[in-house]
Amino acid sequence: MLGKTHALSGAMMFGVLAVPAAPVAHLSLPELALGTVVCAGAAMLPDIDHRESHVARTLGPLSRGLACAVAWVAGGHRRGVHSLVGVAVVALLAFLGAALRSGSTSWAVAGIALAAVLAGSGLLAGMAWPGDRRRGRRVYPERWHGPAAAGVFGVVALALAVGAAVDPHATGTGVLAVLLVLTLASAARVFHIRRWTRLRTEVDDLLPIPVTFVLLVGDTNLRVVPFAVVLGVIVHIAGDMATVGGCPLGWPWSLTARGPRAFRTNSPIERGPVTWACMVIFAVTVFWNSGIANAITRHG
């Protein structure tokens, strides 16, 4: 899928799920707006495994370097980051970041439980669809690649654990800051914010940094961020599964790509019916739950 379609589908899905639930969950309008933008940006986050993607180009050499590192650890584009294990890792980062920053154990319990369910589902998917592994296709091209990638992952996990032990609030804030900058920058880039603001591309890409700073330093309630990030990643994978390439949900136990594979990326179907469906569903959801529809009905 194109980045724009991913972002639209992320915003649409957050609207469909969060807007009707807002009165029950006591979500404010700023929280809904933040969640929509973050979910739209997170719906492009899995493409961090491709150095030419929107998210990889947001912060120049920094984000491109991160993209190369993620692609190397994940085994390439549409591999580890596009699997249920990949979603589990993102969920663990997002929820543990919120837990460390807030000092609430409920965030940690929720994140660990969600990650366990996702990783377990990935294992079941790998067992159900062994496919390519049976034919001898490897997860990584070289035998040393897998242990080396696991070592890098372990070093990062150890660094986060040490940071959590030394200064949990700063570590959690740092994790959320990275997620917010990447998602907000991706959303700003794909929706061409610079066309509206007449800002230079560099300013447009760097604008999410001070915005993130204000969100983290201010009294903003960020409880929607972990949910929006995880939902956006899931929506991205679902969207890619709808395209011809599919996604290996069971990675690393299976490389078999699954999905309806209904259309090709950048095909007339994606640019037409799929894009318009996302926009219409989002608009109808917001309109129907905004109170405007009820006002029209009462005065009709």
C-alpha cells in the first residue's frame, strides 16, 4: 500500500473505534485529535524496514540509519516488522514506555499481556503455515545473521532495562518521544503539511520534535498514544495483507506471506475505491458521533 493509503486507513480505524467510545472512556477532543494523528502516522511505522519509505525519510540520516538497522535485524522489508511478533515488540515498547513514564503497573501488565498474546498468535500462525521453511528458505541469508540480530536486539533490551532501573521516568519519556516524533513526522510528511504552512521540507520534518517536546513537558494526557501506535501498526499490516505481496504473520517461524492479496500497490483500486472508502467512513463516523447528526434529527 502507498503511505497515504496507510495513513488514511489508520485515521479511519481510530475514528471508527475511538469516537463512538469517547463518552464511555471519557476521551476529550484533544485526545481524539492526537490519537487520530498518531494512529495515522503509526500506520506507516512498519515501513521503517525500508530506507525509502515515508517514515525513513522524516529525519534524514538519523531515520535512514534507523531504517537500515531495523531492516537488518528484521531480515528485510515485509519480514519481521510486518509480523505478529513485530506488533508484539511495538506494543511492548509503547506500553512499557507509558508505564515507566507514569509509574503505573497497569500499563506494564497490559503491555506484557498484549505482547504475549500477539507473539503466541505469531507462533500459532507459523505452525499453521510453515510453507517456505519446509522448502528450506531461511529467515536470514547467512547462518550468523540470526544470532547477530538477536544479539543486537538483546543489547537494546538491556540498555532499556538499565535505563528503567536508573531513571524510569526519563527512559519511558524517551521511548514515547521516539514513537511520537516518528509517527507525527510520518503523518506530517504524507499529508503534505508543508503545502498548507508553506514551510521548507526540512522545517516540516523537524516540526514534530518541538510538538513532541510540548506534549511531553506539558500537562497533556497521553493515554491514547500506546493504543493508537499499536492500532496503527496492526492496520498497516492488514493493509499490506490486502495487497499482492501479503505479510508473513508467522515470522520467524514461517516466511509464508498471507492475506487476500486483492490488489496491487498504487493500482487504480487502491487509488480509487480503497482511498475513498477510508475517507468516507472516517467522515461519516466523525459526523455521526459529533452531535451534529442528532441536532439535525431533532430539528428535522
